[in-house]
Amino acid sequence: MKQSKRVLLAMALLIIAVMLSGCTLFSQKSGSVKGIVTMGDGETPIKADVFIDGKKIVTANDKGEFVILLKTGNYKIHAEYLGKASTPSSIEITNGNVLEKQIKVSGLGILSGKIITENDKAIEGAEIKLGAIKAVTDKDGKYTMVVAPGKQDLTINYKGYVFTETYEMPESDEKKDIKITDLKAVTLAVKKLDGTSQKELEVDVIAGNYKNTVKTDDKGSITLIAPINAKVSAKLIIPHTTATITSAKDVILGTDTEVILDVQEKLLFRDDFSSDKGNYEFIGTEIADGTLKRTADAAGRATAWLKTDKIGASDNYIVVAKALGGGAAWRLNAAVPDDYDYQGKVDNLVFYGYQNPANTSGSQFSCFHGPNGPSGGPFWGWQRDLDFNNKLVNADGKETHPILELKEAKQVKGEENVCAIMLERVDGGREVSMWFDGVHQFTILDSETTVHEYPDPIGERSYFHQGGGVVLVLDPPKDDDNPSSIFTSLEIYKI
């Protein structure tokens, strides 16, 4: 019995040893063929399909190389490319061996050349296509591709611009240089209104389907290849915000040497509150020595009206206002339609400032102040205010509308703060966005249909924002000889 077990163990060990040694007793016999497919010249590789006994097995790589694993035996091998086929040849695959084979496909030609602009500059990165074959030009504008003879569509695509012609490839190698007269290599200076350069600015150049984005260099210029008639544009950041305005200009490249792209072109109004009132007519205020002072009117409050026919309730715009801190609150009007005539003195009112006590623990943003706000007709009672307001309470003492207070955006007495507010019409109302000292604080929807509950005698109603505008609302101290809250500048950008 023991001897029998020893025999069985020995046989098992022998079987394992044979399997580990790679003995072909338990494996199928095979070999392989590897090689390269070329044109008839035996030198130019082609990415051809390789067939064994009439069946496609593999496609050669860009260098024309291929490898096929086969069982031992005899086979017919050939290659096909663009409708041209090599003559089938016989191969024999032997066990464990690698057969090397070169396959030549005749009847093909090499098309090569250079693609240049109207002013003879090389076009790098253009895709050239003849029939189904594609190539991409190098830095010198050169291309090379293996193609079949015959009449075919030749297409060149450069960043969306397409050039097409019918070309007949001869039954031989051909050199073809192509000049695209619609494209030109140019340098264009991008400047601001004051003549300074726009450096490190991403500029879009568009002409039909052509589109190219180029960044200006340290001299404020872009160098590119593009159609002659183009539109150049850039997204420009509005000062003291993260919002952008797109500035666009039509240019004739090669003729125009510079283009102005400046956010200041979108500036409708600007005032530094000097003695020159410029575009503004203020009523109920006094402007002198760069300050906006409180006037001695009812309840010690002053109202500033801005007259303009350049912007209205249907427009999107941003207002950037600067003031010295110490009681300034930044608010949006809710009462001035485009065609409202205030006592026959001002048409198309857009902005107004309404002075009232302000919460200076942070920067409050609201439009409607105190329990008697909407009853101040005609400025409140028949319009609507924002969907965020001062703290209102109903008869039960319940708060109906909390104020939106920016606790981290502190005002410092005597220091200049910058507030920017943007209005954009969207479905259902307006989006209101605010920046304080360049930091985005919020974007909120001012809806057109929301109904709010107000204290008596207003009751429940919806106020529709028909007017347009953003203003500074200041609360100077009672001591007019030592003002702490004054306007320093106001800018309005149409977007």
C-alpha cells in the first residue's frame, strides 16, 4: 500500500513538473507573423488592414507595424489600403517561431506640401483631409499623407474656418502647396480708452465658424492667423466686482493695427461730486466740495434724485458707489418708473437716495425702512419693494420681513467703502447682486409676484418693481460741520 502511494505521488510530481516546464504536451502549437506594410516603394509605411486567408485580422499602426498570433500551419496574407490591395503571399507558421514579413501595397502616392496664409505665413495645426485621409500641419505648415489617386474633395479646417476644393491626385507622388487667401497672419494691439495696453487679457476672435482665443502678451498685443473680417471681444471685469461685461468690436485684420476693448466704454455715467454736476440734476440736496450733505428738510432727511434718459427699468446695469463710512447704507429704489415725472421737474427718474437712520453694526441692504415705509406715497404706496427689507412687525408683534445685514462687511467711520449692485432681468423678476469692498456678498431674486404682509394701514399687497436704479442712502450725523458719511463717486455701467 505504501509503495502504491509513493508511485502515485511521483506521478503527480512529474505532471506538475511537466506543466511548469512549458512542455507542449498540454499546449496548442502556435507561432506568429510580424512585419510592416509599406507603399510600393518599400519605404513609406501605411496604416493598412492586414488579412489572413481573406479575413481582416488587424490594422497596422502609424509606423505600418503589425503582429499576428497564429496556429502552426500554412496561410495566405495580404494588406489593403484605400481600396488598393497587395498580392496575397503564402506564409508558414511553425511552432514557437516568429516569421517576419514585409507587405507592399502598390498604386498609392504621397501628397505633401505646405499650407500658408495670404501673406505667406505658415499655418500650424491646420487639418487637411483628402477623401478619408487626414493630416495636421506642423510648425512650418507642412503636411504629408499617403493617398489613393483620383478626383476627391480636399478640405482644410483651421479653428473652424473651412477651405474646400476638388483635387485630382495623380498616380504618383505629388507636392501641393496651398495658399488660403482668406486667412492672414496679423498682430493686433488691444488697448484701453486712455491708450494703455490691455495685458494678459483673453481675447476671442470670431469670424463665421472660425473661433480662436488668444491672450495678449506683455505688450498688450495678440498675434494670430484669422480671417480678415473678424469680431474681437473680451470679458472685462467691472471695477470693485467679480462681474464681467463683454466688449466687442468689428475689425479688418491687417488694416486695423489696434482695437479698443475697455470696460469704460460701458460706463454710462460717472460723477465724483465736484462742483461740476455733469450729467446729473439733484433736487433736495446740496453738492459742494466733493460731498453730498444733508439738507434741512422735513425730519432732517434728504432725498437725491438722478435725472437721466439713458437707462430705465428694462435695462440691466451695475452701479458702483463710493462713500466715506459712518452710517452709509446701500439701497435699491422701488418707486420710480421710467416715465415718472416728479412734480414736473424731472423726467425718467432712475436713481434716488432716501436718508434714514441706518444700522451701522454691519452694512444693511434693504429698500424699505420702518413700519411706515410704504405709506410714504407716491414713492412707496403704489410700487413694490424688494423681497428683503427692514424688520417689519404685524399687529401681533411678529416679524414679517427680516433685514439682510452684512455683518462681516463693516463700515469704518471716515474710511472709504465701495459698494456695487447689479440688476439683471431674469424669469420671474430681477436678480440683485451686491459686492462690498470688492467682495461678493449675495445674489438674490427680487420676484415680480411675491405678496408680502405689511402693517396697517398698508395691508397685504404686491409691489411691482417698475423703476430701475441703485443709490447710496446716507445718514450723516446731526453735526453738519463734521460729516462722517459722504459720497465720493458714483458710476453706472450698462450690461
